[in-house]
Amino acid sequence: MSTLSTIGELRQTLQRWLDVSDPEQAVFAYYMLYHPASRTRLYVTYDQSGEVAGALAECLTGYDLFRPLYVMLAENEPALRQLIQEIAPQRRPGYLLGPMHYLQVWRDYFLLSGEEIFRLYVLDVANFQPIINILVTRAQSPDGQPRYEIRSPKDEVLAFASVNWRSPQFAEVAVHVEPAAQGRHWGESVVSALCAELVREGVTPLYLAGAVNPASIALAERVGFRDTGRRLAFASAEWRPTA
């Protein structure tokens, strides 16, 4: 397992293992390489030749300030199990994020709830045509990242797009539309505006669409995202008593 003493050294090792230019690895690269070090613990496992076989990032995020997000990527099932066993002594409940096929292994160790499968989309930057909507205005999220909104005449936010996380290469965009404002394609408008700014800054937008959410999938495709084929699993997890 991890033999280096600092997160900086571990990140240097993972920088050589991960492909930071690959959209399918982008979420793993963000949490393992770029998430604030003060809120991140890294676990790395190696094969018999000393090469990295897998890594797990334990991160405290704004999603839940008390329960960590465990983000994991491994070359094979034995490496994945070794990573999970490394965090087992804590028996700390949290959230799991990884490739969809990890679900079967996760169930051996955790009681899962709120399971979700996401399609990973990447913006087709070369063919991207921004949607122009004069109702869209630029704002700023508390973390300083750009946010695009459509507001009502009473200044109520009806639709917005924001950045979930951002690395030097990629950014995951999120969207919310109030029920009363749905059906007007405002979600596409705010997402497109945010994507246009990110593209100007040299950052490629990513989008996670629920695998069984036709509206989210349609929004992504209308804005100009393409399906990478990567499927990600997310779940809330409590340790099994016998794990």
C-alpha cells in the first residue's frame, strides 16, 4: 500500500499513473490530484513490480461536511479490494464513487443506499455552438466559480448552471431548473452559457446525466455533449457488520 509520507509525494506518483487529458479519468484525477489537500487523504496500492495498481481518495466535500466521499480507481479487482480494506479499520460511513462495475465488489463490504448510475458526457468542443438567450445572466458561486442564471421578474432564480468541480483540464457542470420553469429549454440555455465561458478559458466541460433520466440525457445532447461510454456509480454506504 502507500509507502510515501506526504500527499504531495503520492500525487506526484499518481500524476504518472493517471491520464489527466482523458475525460474518462477526469473525475478521478480531480479528487486524487487537485482536491484541496487539507480535506483529502490518499491511499495507493501497487503491483508486484512496484507499479501503481489503484488509488482511493477520501475527500470531505461540500456535498456533506461530515461524511467523506470515497473516490476509487483500480487496475483490477484485487487492487480494488485492497484499497477498500485499507479504509476498513475506520469503519466510517460515507459516499462511494467509481466505475459502475465496482458495485458488485462494494456490496461485499457496504450496505448501499441511494444508488445511482451516471452517463459521463464530454462537450464536443470542435462543433459546439453556444445557445444565445438574452434572459441568461452571469453570476458567481460562493467558491468564485462562474454561474449562469435565469431569474423571474421578482428576482427568483428559475434556472441555473454551476461548476461542481474544476481541474486545469476539465470541469463538471451541473444544472437545476425549478419545476415551474421546466419545458422552456432554459436548462440548456444556462448550461450552454457556462460551457462557452469554460471553453474560452481552455477547460473542457463534462456533464453527468442520470442513466435513467431521459430529460437530463436530452439536455446534454442538445447542448452538444457526447457520451464517452463511461458509466459511473454513486452510492451512500454504511459498513457491513461482518466486513
